[in-house]
Amino acid sequence: QVSLKLGCGNLKLPVLTQRKNFAPLALSWMSPSSAAGFEGVSDRSDLQDFSVCSSDSFWAAVARQRLSWIRPFHTVQDCDLSQGRIRWFEGGKLNVSVNCLDRHVHTCPERVAVIWERDEPKSEVKLSYRQLLEMTCRLGNLLRRRGVKKGDCVTIYMPPCPLAVASMLACARIGAAHNVVFAGFSADALAERIRDAQSSTVITVNQGVRGGKVIELKKTVDAAIQSCPTVQQVFVAMRTENPVVMTAKDVAMEEEMAKEDTVCEPAGMDSEDTLFLLYTSGSTGKPKGLVHTQAGYLLYAALTHRYVFSYHDGDVFSCVADIGWITGHSYSVYGPLANGGTTVLFESTPIYPDPGRYWEMVQRLKINQFYGAPTAIRLLLKYGDKWVHKYDRSTLKTLGSVGEPINTEAWEWYHRVVGQGRCPVVDTWWQTETGGICIAPRPADPDAEIVPGMAMRPFFGIKPVLMDTEGKVVTSNDTSGALCIAQPWPGMARTIHNDPQRFTETYCQPYPGYFFTGDGAYRSKEGYYQITGRLDDVINVSGHRIGTAEIEDVLCSAVAESAVIGFSHSIKGQGIYAFVVLKKSIDVQEADVTRQINDMASKKIAKYACPDYIQFAQRLPKTRSGKIMRRVLRKVVDSELEGLGDLSTLDDPEVVQEIIQGHHDLL
Ligand code: WT7
């Protein structure tokens, strides 16, 4: 008997050896150049050129070498970016969970697959590849027995924990897609995502625990499914000892899993079958369910994980993002597990129980690669160096940053204080849409120069281009432009669930033939890239992406009119500034409306959607055709009054003075 500590409830699992009915391919983990033997490629910078210029040969070789196929693919890619058609490795069949688990169980069953760093410090739980496979198989069998079929979509609303990983992999095992919803989202936001994904099964925990606080996740699911007619069953795992009210739809997950077999036949999936949906914000109110598929996504996550972070066998890798974001998908789960690595799942916060949490964890778990967000680094920097110095960080080899631009001060502190000046800091640029890292300092050369605050160089197979305002490719250096990617790569999202039209319009049509990222970038004299921020109405609050229109949608029921914009915030990166015009007809107090706005933003979206500032105005600056001039509002908030620009199209130029005065009064 082996006891798996799943939160408090211990699940006793009999030890069974997996039947050897799906032999993995022999894998070599040599560098791609020497292993693949590409013609004319003698070093890793040649390899970068080769990966872009002979993209098909590169990806075909890497896909054969790195993935275990049930049936080989016959076509490397069939893509036409101008049509929004993206297909990789067609004809191929594989199973992602076999690639992440079974093949490692064959070679090293007792290697640690996941270390669950629970919220309670010093209570980590380790699971071997064999244990994670057994957990996944039991859950796969349970899902199958309870009617989940290939092609269904299961919504997962859980904090980072082994059962969440097993849930994702169990879906992959039986061919269902998963839809992980960040457990900080409100019931309304969860319901919207369940409805759009048409899930009949939801997986959650009784309660979450974060920063010492208990979070009622099961209650949130109960509230959400009131408006989700498709939901037939809710699997509930026990993270705490506190019982929760179980309804007829609820399934006690550990109890039912204990009855299942530890062997579960993997479904053979086509390369282009959906692996998961992940909702993210765009510039309109409705979140988009980006679709990622099996082979290309997994390959790209695995390859970037290995080369961007210089991950070597036996290293302990830790990505502290939540599994509810793409970062958690690609670098807490799929990338490390496909590589047979050891991955840390972080359930807590950077300052619980104190601001030394990350570094105490690094010391205790002997972490080799640490991947986190600039917002947390900026926060910890303010608490001072002593929290870092207290702990031994000599195991650290690479430090990563993701989610938003990292300012030079934070970069330097991360490098000098956390990494003792000896660990390269890799600022990685990518998006939910790109599936994995696209621009990062050292994909092709582990000794390459790194400039603080720059994402630097494209990854293998990535060809970034900058576009000018006329939609033409900028060829010179030391210039800025709209960041596009000139050719498809295996990790990119395939479409938007239920809305393929929106996918093509958003990403493929702005610059026909190119993938448009929505970000602006600067290319230095040396040809290095620096990301300058979004070009659309999407803002980035503590690494959480949110559309200003989404917040405006929420506000519109409380006020007559609103305009939400992002402003530069010293810790969060960007903060939320809302201009609102009260409804004329009713007599309301500003304080009441403020409270109402905050309640609604956290109820409809999440806590991080609450505005930092609410400015009450009599009216908003508009053009004669009635469009709000956000440019003017942005300049006012950024205190760039000289740069207000052309105001001749304004309906009434006096509004600007009112807005400036109101802004002044608020600060
Ligand atoms: C947006 C994507 C996939 C990472 C987690 C966020 C911004 C991401 C960087 C970076 C500057 C960055 C971009 C991007 N972003 N990484 N290293 N430097 N900006 O994923 O929620 O899909 O957000 O985050 O604006 O478009 P996401």
C-alpha cells in the first residue's frame, strides 16, 4: 500500500505495476542539432537559422525524436495563416498522457514527477511518475465510467495540486478536452466559461487554501452551475477536512477513484484533436476560449521548457504560476512532464507566511530553475534583501520572468540578489495564444549575452517581424512596431472555440499572412527584441490579462457611462483607472457607487478586476460621432498634458479641463 496525501484525506492505493502494453519510443536527449543531424548545421546558431528557413525539416525531426507516436504523421504542416488554417503533424496519432507519464514510468518509475508545495509551509508532498500515472489512470477510468467521452470538455476549477494535474492528464488519457478555470475567478466568470465550453462534468475541491485563508471553491461551483444547464456531475476532491454539502450531482472524488483500476487504456488521438481550451481576455467583453491541440502543443511546450531554461535531467523545476493560466499549463504541467522532469506545484503566495517563502522553498526543495512574475519580484524587492539572504540559493541555475515587462530595477535585483549574479535571468515573452515561449534570451546559445529587461531572441522556428503603421514590414533595426510572427509554429493556438471567425479577425487579418500578437515591440541595434506592451484595449494587472471592455461591461449596470484604462503601477505593473458618469435619474452617493462597483467587479470577474481609482465625472470626452476619446483619458492619467494631441474632433473641448481637474482632485 502506498499512501498518497491529497490534502488531508489520505488515499490508500494498492501498488500495481502498469501493464506494458504501450511501449514508448527510445528517446535521446541530445541537443537537437547533433541528434537530428541536420545538413549544414554545425552549431546552435546555425540551428536557429535552419529551424526558421527549413522549418518543416526541423519540426519533423524534432517531433519524431521527442514524442512517442502511436502512428507516425504523414504531413509536417498544412498551414495558411491568411485563412487562419493551422495544422501540424497530420496523420499522426499519439496520447499526451502516455508521453507525459507512461514512457517515463518505463525508464524511471520512482523519479519524482511533481512536488506539491502546499500552502502550509514545509508540508510538501512528492509523487513519483508511477504514482502520478496511477492517479491519472484511476481518474481516467472514473471519468469514462461516468460517461465522459472522447471529444467532451471537462471544466477544472482547482488550485495547483496533484489531483488537478491528474485531472488534466486523465482528460488527455481518455481523449476529453479540459478547460481549466483559474480558481480565483468568480462564480459568474466560471459559469460563463462552463457554458461556452458546454461541459457536463466539472472537477473541483471542497475548499481551497491560500495564504492561510480558506476559499469556498465548491460553493462557488454550486453557485456557478445554477446557470449551466449542461452540467450533470461535479467531482469534489477534499483539500481540507471540512465537509461540504454534497448534492445529487456531486461525486466524492477520492472515494470513487479508490475503486478504480490503476490501468487505463489511453485513447489514440489525432495530432489535431483538441487537448484543451483556455479562456483569456481580448479587447471585447467576451473572453475567448483558445483551442490548443495535441502533438504540436506538447512538442512546443517540451522543447521550450528544455532549451529556454536549460533544463537537464534530474533538475527540480519550479514555475510558481497558477495552473489556471497558460504558464501553469505549459511550464508546471506539460513541458516538464513531457521531458520526464520534476515539477513543483506552488499553492501559496510569495509573502505567506512571510516574504521569504519562495527562497525558503528553493532551499528546502533544492530548486534549480525558478520561473515567476515581475509583479511578485517587485513586491519582494520592497521587503528588502534580508528575506533572500536568509536562505541558501546555491542550487539555482536559471531564473525566469513572464507575464509582463520586467523593469530594470526588478531585473537587476532578481539577478544580483536572488541569483547572486551567477544565474542568467530569462525574460520570456509569449501569450496564451502562442502555447509556449516565443522570445527569450538564450534559446540557441546557453552562453549568449543578455540585456536586462529584454526578451532578446526568437525561439527555434519563430520568425518575429515588426510592422509599421501602414502595415509594412520594418526591416531596419533600432525601431519599434506591431509585433507579428511571420510563419506558423507547432505550439500556436488553432482557433477560438465556437468562434473561428473571431480568431481569424483578431490574429490573421490585421496583417494578412502574419500572426498578429497584439503587442508592440522594439528591436535594438543588435537585433534584440524588447516588448513594449499591448496595442489594444487589453491591460495587464499583476500579470493577469484583462480587457478594459470586460470591466466596462460590469460597470455599465451601476453607472450611466464608463471608460476604463490602464495606468502604470509600481507593483502591479498596470492598475485600473475607471472614469464613470453617474446615472442622472437617481440620487446616489459616490461612496455607495464605489462599493457597488467593487462588489460587482469581484462578483462578475475576479478581485483583481476592481479599479484602483474611480473618477466621477459629469461627462466624458467624445468625438462628434459619440466615440469616447480614450487617448485623451490615457494622457490625463499618465500626466502627459502637453501630449493631448489633436482635440479638434472633440464634441466639446471644455470636457478635457473638467477631466483634468477631477483627476487632480482624486489624487
Ligand atoms: C500578454 C499575454 C504567457 C505568459 C503569461 C501571460 C504580456 C507576457 C511578457 C514579457 C512583456 C509580456 C504581453 C502578452 N507579456 N510575457 N516577458 N514581457 N510582456 O499570458 O495572459 O496570454 O498574456 O502578456 O502583453 O501579449 P497571457
